[in-house]
Amino acid sequence: MADVGDKRPSYDSPTTPFRKVVLPAEETVQIPRPPAAGPSVPLRPPAGGPPVQQTPPQQAPLPQPPAQRGGPGPLPGPLPQPPMQQQPLYPPPSPPLPIPKPPRRGIGDIPIKVVYLLGAILVTVLAVFLIFVVFSGDVPTNKSAEQVASVAPVPSSGAPSASAAPTPTESPIVLPPVPKSKAYPTLAGTAAVVTGIISDKNAGISYPRLATPWKAKSFPPFSIAQRIGKVAVPHTVVASAMFPGDSPTTKPSKDADYRELATQAARWSLRTQYPAGATLAWTASQKVPVGKGWTLGYQVTYTFNGKQQVAQAMVTIVEVGKTKPAMLLASIPEPNKKRWADINTLVQRVRPL
């Protein structure tokens, strides 16, 4: 135990000067806890004596840290506290990150899927091109309207020339007088369903597209044709083309002009669509429903395989803005008489483009 100086009582006056206490370096000083502060109780003076003065409670001195190694020294005072800095409400924005430059890519960096896709596109385009090149000869080329003047004969045994005028070796076909006006009668049979409109841009007219058994087939010299059965005389056909024969010297302007052209087209149909020796009788003679032109209806009588038969036919001449008009022809022989009513549909719905 160190006996350096006297011990201070816990109730000494706070004004009592501190005494230096020197402790060995290895000794720890234990300082008692000061008593808890409580309410002071006034002392009663003895009877007959002077009043007793109350001494304020003493405060225990603050504990001092032990001396540093190496010898005694003055006890350091309390360390100063750094001033508190006010923190900002929001953190400062961070600087933007630099945008990395995309790396350069070469041909070797292209994905293999892209290579396959480009190869498939090139192969498809090449295949379509080769199809058009190889099969281009199978598609009939549309000639201009004025180039349809020469009409080739329909392939048949002993078929006469398709020219509107007879050749020197042929006897001219004599036709009965054409009535100036005669309404088209309602023909027997059941009309086929109209599935669409045929627009013959070569001839410049449109007319109904008929359902089965009619089928669209190539049939020279017509630009567009719908047929039933084989290509043989007598023909079951609905077809359009420019007027067969030479172009008129002047553009037709009157109904009589178009009626005369329709008469020549009917004479041409007897020579090209029916057996030799066929004759006709007029069943109708009227104007076209729209535009300028004329329609003639006629019944054809002919001999086929030693048997006399009849056919219903019509021819319509339509003005299309050129010197040579357009022609719509329909011929339905007796074996297909159930289709005769289709002629009424054509007469009512033929139109110029």
C-alpha cells in the first residue's frame, strides 16, 4: 500500500486543494463511487444553542486516469470533443459513367443464324427467278389491242378461214336481214352461278365469270375464253377478242354502224365455230346496256354426225375508244342446252372497261 499523503474524506469542501498523489506504475487506484444525491434534511439546532449551518453536499472529484509508464506526471484533463458537423439531407450525385465504345466487328463476328438466313433468302430469290425464266414460254403474251386484227382459224377438220370476208375458194354466207330492234328472249335452262368478273384488258371489256362446268382455257384467236367440253366443232365457248377482220376506215358512231359490225361477226362465227353449211335465224337485235355497241342473238342450225342440231349464240360489239371495237361471242350447241340461260346473263352484264 502506498502511504503518500493522507486520504481525503468524501465530505471535504470542494474548495480543498488537490494533493499530488504519486502511485507506482503497476498499481491500480480504486476510487469509491460518490453517494447518490438526495434531498437535504435540515438539522435541528439543540435547545438553547445557536442554529446549525447546513453544509452543502460534496461532489466527488472526477476519476483521473493512471499515470503513464516511466514515472509520475501530471494528470491530463478531459479530451476536447470535435464539433459535430451537419450531415447533408441528400448525398451528392455521382459523376456519370463513361460510355464504352462498341467493339469493332468483322465478318467473322456475324452470327451463324444470320448467315443461314441470308443464304435462304438468296436461294429463294434465285429459285423464283429461274421459275420465271424456265416457264416464261408457257404464259401467253398480251398483245396490244390493234395487233389482234389477224384472227387464226379454230383448229378443226376442214375449218374455213377465220377472216371476216370469204376467200376466193369459199362461197359467201348469205344471212337473212337483221331486224333493227328485237328484245332478247329468255332462253331455256338454268343459269350458272356468277363467281366473278373477267376483265379482258386486251379487248377492253368485262363480263361475268361463270361457275362449273365452265372452265377458263386458252383458245386462240380469243384473248380470254371459258369453255365446256373438248376443243372441237361445234364449240361450247364464251370468249372475247377484238373485232375479227379488218379495222373500219372510220370509227363507228351510229347504232347502224355497230349493228353492221355485229352482223359481220355473226357471219364469221358460222364459218369458225360450226360445221360447214350451218345457217342462222335472228332471235335478238338490241343496243348494249352500257356505252355504245350492239348485240345480236341467233339460233344456228347445223348437221353433226349425220344428225341435225341447233345451237344458241350471241355476239356483242362494244366501242372501247378505238377504231376497231371489241367483241364478245357465246356459242352453246344443243348437247349443252341446259346452259342456254347463261347467254342471258352475258347479254345483260357485258361492259366496257
